[in-house]
Amino acid sequence: MRRYVYQGKILSLAIEDEHWEIVEHKDAVALLVQDPERGVLFVRQYRPAVAARTLEIPAGLIEPGERPESAAARELAEEAQLGGRLERLAEFYVSPGFTDEKTYLFRVHDPRPAAGTPDADEDLEIVWLDPGDVLAGVRAGSVQVSAATLIGLLYATGAAR
């Protein structure tokens, strides 16, 4: 039986069977946008939870009742002012030992301009970088990324298919 300790806008903390601490979290989407000349599109932003500026592929939460594909299109327009044809590459749990959050990773084909309204509290810098260079920075510990970004980098560099 689950007993809720906290219920917020994007997550809830529950205790199951008076033993397991479980974070129930909204699912998310992440988007791999690649261009042969510019590299991969990243968003650089400050993340208070880790007190660092991270480099991430565009990503965001799936709202209640929203399909992953719709959330992906919305987030891409909001964060990068882009649209395109979406291909679902993978879905994975972020950290199943304590949270039910699942992320859906999409590749964006034929990116094109699209209007989107950024979230008011986001301060994003859009950068295009070589995925191999970013992966080397992750390996060296000089670049901070999310797990979804790391998986996207593996697809971008051909390490995942």
C-alpha cells in the first residue's frame, strides 16, 4: 500500500509497504536534432538541482493526457523554435530503483522553423556541437549532461542503432 508524503506539480513522494521510497514523476520526451554541417542541437542551461550549467538535447515533460509525440513536437517548438518529422528511437526509465519516470527519445528528421512559446522561467542557450566532441567531454568529465542526452549522443555517433 502506498502512503503519500508529498504531492506536487511534477512529482509525488510515496512510501510503499512502509519500506520503499518511490518518486512518482511525470514522463518526459527528449529530441535528437542532427545536421550534417552543424552537428547536434543542444540546449545549455543552469540546473539548480545539480548547481551546474548542463548541455542537453531539447527535452521536457509530458502533460496529463498528452501523447509522447505531441509533447515532443511541443517541446521542440518551445525550446528550439523547430518542427520536423519524429521517429521514436527508444524509451527508458530514468532510474527505476526509486522513480517511475520514463523518457521517450525521438530523432527529428527534416527540421524546419516552427513557432513555439518558451517557458517563462527558462533561460536557454541553443548551440550546435559535434556529437563526438561532446561525448569526449562527457568521458573526460568536463561536460555535464542528462542521461537522455547521453543516450542521444550514442545514437548520434552511431554507437547505438
